Amino acid sequence: MLLDDESFDQSIVLTHAQWEELIGSVRSLSEANAKLMDVIVMLLSDTENHAVKAALSSQDALADPYDLRDLCKLVRGE
């Protein structure tokens, strides 16, 4: 829901239960955001580690750990 400029001048009254629910929602979103950032950091770290291993490897290149082409072929029955 988008609010127009005039509505920002209006007060909003919440019951104690509504306030607690709002605060709980904000905390849940904050925790979910923190977990998402942890996953992103882990994935970036894994990708960086993979790139370093590939560069140091005497093989042509290591397989991309996030390459889903083989999985897609299996799902499609190829």
C-alpha cells in the first residue's frame, strides 16, 4: 500500500498486541536478512576458494560447484 504525502501527517494508533506483532515482524525480517547475508558471504567465499583452486590446479579447470547443467539434463531425462 502506497501512502500519499498527506497521510504522513496522520497519527497511527496501535494496541499493545499490534505493537508486539509489529516488533516481532521487524525482528524476524532482521534475522532473516542477517541469515541471507551469511549465506551470500559463504557462497562468495566458496566461489572465491573454487576460483583459487582452479587457478592453482594443474588440470584445465575444476568443475563449477554451482553449475546445474547436469542436474537440468537429469530432470529433463536427457
